[in-house]
Amino acid sequence: MRFLAFGRLWLLLLVPALIGLYVALEFRRRRSAVRFSNLALLESVAPRRPAWRRHLPAAAFVLMLASLVTAFARPTGMVRVPRERATVVVAIDTSISMMAEDVEPTRFVAAKEAASRFVDRLPERFNVGLVSFSGSAQILVPPTTEHDSVSRAVDRLALGPRTAIGEAIFASLNSVSLLPSGPGAPPARIVLLSDGETTAGRSNAEGSEAARAAGVPVSTIAFGTDEGTVTVGDRLVRVPANREALREIAEETGGSFFEAASGKELREVYEDIGSSVGYTKERREVTSWFVGLALVLAALAAGGSMLWSSRLP
């Protein structure tokens, strides 16, 4: 935590001074009390109370003072604030392996439902684009604030042979380049979902290098389980999710890597991504936090004093 008026923190010296004064008054009160010669009368006049309870109002008062001094020094901290604008390109694997039924009802259906929900929940001012990829990659919807058009395009996705993850990254970068660039341009991110490994087009490494050079993080989602299978012709082919390849893409581009083995997990992953994309961290003054804490402590000090001493501190 940092302070805009750090020099004002010297007032915190009042806290140990008050504690010392309180201890001295307590000691003086006890010395005065033992001067009574009639201990029975002393017990009736000043009955015993639990020591810790009697000191609570004073402790709350001291903490309130410390909180107010901290607020007076104008503290700052990193705060999550909603982004006003951003560009998100959703890249979805449409290879034949997405027909696997290890995710109900199929990987493909679950992916489309989760992607549509993700797009619908992004802030209205965000530019959202859609790229599909199997043996090649296509920009189906350039980044736009018309989120309904993206959702409709997701519903119309169709499957094809092979997988071109590297090409999907290049196509996503091309869609980002369609928007104005330069200072003040909204930050961009690619969210890529796949269940397999690259079998066509440029390599993952080439795509990652291009994304890193463009300063566009690629967050990847490995979708599916190790038990996934599809029927190709008369053969049953295993199609496990290639987690390591997708993890490498995320790490090399500064994105985040996620795994999802069910439709529910995939929806949760998209929600996490939406939260990270929709917000950013900024250093802001948090004086109100300490003022609020001081008000709570003041109420506790007053309430405790009236309850156990029948008077305000």
C-alpha cells in the first residue's frame, strides 16, 4: 500500500501515547480502589467484571483512531475496475474430433452453448469477433459490438477435417488488425478453444510468436477428456485433449491456460475469462475503506461502553 500524504502518518504516534495514558489511568484507578478499608463495601460499589470485556471499548477507540489517521494519509491500492472497451476474438475448434461424446451431449454442442453464453455476457462496448478453425481458419465475424451477430454465427458453426491451431491464431490477429490501432486503442485478447493438436497449416510456435510480437495474449482452453473417441469411416479413433500444446501457447503469449472436461466446467472457465477480460487493476485512492472501518469501530466502542459502563467513552 502507498500513501499520497505519507507525512501525515506521524499522527499514528498518538496511538501508543493513548495506550500509555490508558494503562497509567488504569494503574492509578486500581491504586485508588485498594485504599478502601471495607472490602465488602468496595465489592458492592465496584463489582468485578471480566477484565477483557472492560477494555474492549478502549481498544476499539484506539483502532478507530489509527484507521482515521491512515485515511488522513490518503492510502492507495490496486483496485479492480471495469474496462470501458476491449477486443475479444473467440476462436473455436470445429474439427471432427469435436464430435466426441465424452462431454454431453457432444463436445461441439457444449462448446457452442458455452461460447454463446460467454459472448452474451461480455460488456456491450466490447468488440467481439469469431474465428472457426479445422483444416484452415476463417474469420466468421470481424470484431464488432453487435454481439447478437456473433452468437448467431456460433450457432451456425459446422465441423470439418483436421486442426489448424496456428492458423487460428493468425486469423484472430488479422481480425484484430481490422480495428483502428495506435495510442488509445482498446486492448485485445484471443480466447482459443480446442480439443486436439495441430495437423495442418502453420505451427503453434509460429502463431505464438506472431501473437507475442503483436502484444495480444492468447488464453487457451483444452476441452474434453482423455477418453474421447470419434468414428472415422469404420475406425474408432481416440481424441484426447492436447493440454500441453495449449498450455505452451498461453505461456508464450502471456495468456491464461484452462482445462474443461464437461459443459459445466467450460461455462465456468468462460466466466473466469470474462471476469479477467472485463476488468483491469488500477492504483486508486482507498481512503473510504479506512473511513468506513473507523465508523464501524466507533460504533463498537460506543456500544460496548454503554453496555458495560452505561456511558460513552
